[in-house]
Amino acid sequence: MAYVIYDFSKVKDAELEVLAESILSKLTGNDSFPNPTPDLTTVRQLLETYRVSLSEAAGGDRLKAEQKRQHKKRLTDAIRGLALYVESKAKGNPAAILSAGMELRKPAERLQQMPLPKRFRVQYGDPGSGQAFLSAGRFEPALLYRFDYRLAGAEEWTTVTSSFSRITIEGLQNYKQYEFRAAYIGRGVDPVPRFSEIITTVIL
């Protein structure tokens, strides 16, 4: 099963012009895609307007640059619409997709194990509150975030899981040293958690 690249948000200005022209050329008269949406006449008009705005913005005028940005977005949205149309009609046929001037999107690689958490941080609350605020860098494939804590020197960890990358731990002993760690939890990967480095801090 083949899929179409339909995110053009990072395509450079001049490259977008070339890409749009190629797609229009290859979709025109393409029997595999008889009724493109949006229609090619509309996309052609958007391309020509974008070309003019590119030329006008070259002088560095801020208003012209903003107008070019707006025209670029309209053209990008139209091409994305064509990409979605092509994908729906191609039914996974890579040859058909390529014939429309589109690029193939690589299938997502399946994770074998979760990565080590990034940007794991621990902050304590107001003195006497017995609180600690834990956070880890967001990782989209993670189903849950696991946070462990214990008194320094203890053997057993207390585990808290959350669907959010930030949590608040309550009821900690004041002026005691605690250890904290974090891990991502996912589906279909090695179930053994990969923990962050242990952070040790005194809860005031």
C-alpha cells in the first residue's frame, strides 16, 4: 500500500512553484484522475498569482512579502487537496501516484522499544507543601508516561502513570531526599521500561 506526501508546509518558495507546475502538467489529461479536486483551472490561477507575488516580494517590501506568504498558503492548500484526491483514487497504486506528479510517503517505522525520555525535570513545590512537579519531553507514540519516586536509599519505587507528560506528586515528606525517574509506555514494543537518569532532590 502506497501513500502520498501531502504536507507541503516546508517546501521552499521556488520549489513550490516548480512542484505545482509539475503536478498540473501530469494531472492534465491523466485518465487515472479524471476529475481533480480542486479543479486544475483554479490551481493554475493560484499558481500564476503566486508567481507574480514571488517576483514582487523579491525587493524586500514587507507588505509584498506578507502577500506572497498568503498566496503561498492558498497554493499549498490547493496542492494538498490534489494530493488527498490522488491518494483516494490511486488506492495504494504507487505507479498511479507517481504519474500524478506526487511523491510517495514512506511508511512509518515500527518501534521496537521506547526511547529514553528526554528533558526529564523535577521541581519541588512551595516549602512545606510536600509537592514535586515532574515533567518529561512529549513523545507522540507514547500511550502513557510513567513516573517513579522513592525516598533516597529505599528499595521500592512508587509508580504513577499518566496520559500527560506532566504530573504533580503529593504527600512527600518535607526535608527528605527523594529519587525520581521517568519512562515512556507504548503498545507493541518491548515491555521492559527504559528509564531516564535518576534525579535526586530534597523536598522542602
